Amino acid sequence: MTSAKDYINTHKDRFLEELFELLRLPSVSADSAFKKDVIATAELVAKQLEKAGCTQVKIYPTAGNPIVYGETIINPDLPTVLVYGHYDVQPADPLELWESDAFDPVIKKTPLHPDGAIFARGACDDKGQMYMHVKALEFMTQTGQLPCNVKFMIEGEEEVGSKNLGIFVRENRALLKNDIILISDTGMIANDIPSITTGLRGLSYMEVAVTGPNRDLHSGLYGGAVANPINILTQMIASLMDENNHITIPGFYDDVLQLSTEEREAMAQAPFSLEEYCQALDIEAVHGEAGYTTNERNSIRPTLDVNGIWGGYTGEGSKTVIPSQAFAKISMRLVPNQDWEKISALFAEHFNAIAPKGVKVEVTTHHGGQSYVTPIDHPGYRAAAAAYTDTFGVAPIPQRGGGSIPIVALFETELDSKTILMGFGLDSDAIHSPNEHFGLFNYLKGIETIPRFFHHFAAIAQK
């Protein structure tokens, strides 16, 4: 029987070139200028699913970007794994910070990736990780080792909130019926320390606008006499956190699930060097909520961050104005039991309440999602843990993730399915940033490990 490792070694160059073909398409969902590229990417994903062994493939249009669906049902009585991924990517800006073209993938060696890493937008998030599943399917179908049914749902709006995916899921529950959902859109601790993400934070994404005078004003004639929206906005934002970096919105922490001392002690067992962490980010010290470690701050605690702020004159040279308006985008990462819609409403109420006279405030809720936890005694987790142990030679560490995948909670609500997050990226892979990359080791190890998950889950689910 052909092993996954042997199959990968035989087809490695083709596996890379196929991924490169995907990465060359700038499928940026946030910018309508890339709409044709988004459509072309969906069509290419559908083509590759069919070539890999899906017996049925269909592109479903939505009010936004299309969803690619594929399936191979070998026996209706066997368990079914639903693979979710996304083919859309973040904008590549700022382009000047890329060391190579964001949409012209290249392989370069790095200290963490001595065998080389693929540099391109979407290399890790999520084209590279999504495509591991396509190639894993190819291996299983071509060698007669597919042990259960498989379905694929690959969307094109994850980076802009997946607003049409919920509609598609609700309208296609029978089509998407499954026993477990498998996603690779997360990471692991290190190449020699595999881990499985067992929890995700929720998200509330807001935009605020502060309006003062009815036009930009001369700062000499009006300065000191009229409220400056930028000054006011920055003061309001600063007041959202106290001296201990504790969020001051009334009711914000009311529903936060507190982890036990035992759980926090278990989390602390994960290898972590504060010195290396700071060195990698070129910072002198960490910053965050008092009373918690760095790994706790970015996983089990809620946060509030300004993601963008603008207003007034920002061009070359000087222009002495008091701007009419100032704007900011603010996101809050949420933890289990915090409802994103409730938090969004609390934020809007509080932000309006702290606005001084002389300005008007408008708060807009863009999108959000609930947090999620997978129990480590779940059959899907046990199958994933066994798969990592097979290919890495050591058992994976369960780890709470700091990011958000809002649709995971939606899947549980609408499809009554748990999700297993088998990520193979590293925190250092610069996703959403210039010079995003994905290690060759990680890409190929994912293709090797995923079939082992299918093998173990099929065995566990049929007991």
C-alpha cells in the first residue's frame, strides 16, 4: 500500500506548482476591483476538486462571492467529513513592505523554515492550508484509501465576514449534512511541537465617526474655540481602557467565562519564551491586561483594539485645519459566553454616552461572530490527536486560539456538528501582513497528516 509520504515525494513539484497557480490569482474579497480574480479562483478550486477525486462539484452563486462545493460519497452508511476553507485573501497593502511580489509566489529559506517557505498573499491564510485537503483527497482516492465520505465547502468571503455563508448553510442543511467538520485555518506551536486549536475567540467589529463643525476650519481662527473631532475621538478611545488595560464599557465582562486554576496551569505547560517573543516582534516589552500572562491575554481574555484611525489632512506638507470629521475602526475579541451582538450593543451605547457636547457620534456594527470551544474528549479531537501523533511522532498540545472564525459557531448551530481545527501554520507566518509565508514542511506535512485523520475518525465513529 502506497504511503502518503511516498505519494507526496513523487508528486511534490506538481503539488507546489498547483498551489502557486492559486496564489497568483489576487482573490481579494475586500476590493471589488478584484472581482474577476475572485471568480477565476473559485473556478480553479472547482477544477482542482474534480481532478482530485470529487465525484460531484458545483459552484454556487451568492449575493456576494461564490461558494465551491464538492463531494465524494463512497457509502451513505459511512461517516462524512465536511472540509471548510476559503479561497479569498486579505489585501496585500502596504505593497512597498513586501520583499517580493505578493501575488508572484517564491520559495525562500528562513531561520524557522530551513527547507524553504512559500512567500505570497494567501500562502498560509488560507489557500495553502485549504489546498492541503485537496491534495490529501487526491492521495486517498488515487490509492484507494478513502475510508469515509467527504464534502468540501470552500467560500470566497471569509476575510470580509462570511455574510453570505450563513444563508447558504441554512438553505442547504441536507447537502452539508456531516458527522464532523474539518478546518485548517489556524496554526500550531512549532514544527516540532504540534498543537490543535480547541477554542476560538468571538469578534465584534465596529466603526465610529465623530462629526464636529459642518466643514474643515482654519485652526488659527477656530482652534481652541471649536471641538476638534480627532482630539475628541482619541480621548474617547483612550477612555475605553483603564490603567490596568481593563476595558471600561459597562457590562463588558458580565458573561466572561473564567478558566479554572487547573486549566490555566495546563495552558502554561506550552513552551513559551518571552524574550524570543519580544525579539521576533522587535519590541522591548509586552503590553496587556494586568494579572494575565501573554498567552492568556491573546487567547482566553477579551480585548479591544483600534484597527484604523483617520481624519483631517494626511498629505505631504502641512495644512492647518480642524477637520470636520474623524473615524476609527475598532474590533473586540470575545471569549466563551460573551455574545457578540450584546457586546456590539453595549459598545454603541457606551460610545454615544461618553461623547461630549459639540460633536455628533455615529456607531456602525460591521460584523461579528461567537466564540467556540471543542472538548478534547470529542471523537473528532481524538482522531486529530492520533493523526498528529502518527506523522509528527509526538502527541499534540491542545491550545486555545486568539483569532476568530465566526462561521465555526454558526456551523454548530445550523448543522449540529463539532469542528476540528487542524492548523499547520506558525504564528510567525505573517498572515494579514506583508511577506506572508507558509513553510514547505508545513504544507507537505499537512497533506501527510490529513489522511490519517480520516483513517482514525472513520474507525472511531464506527465503533
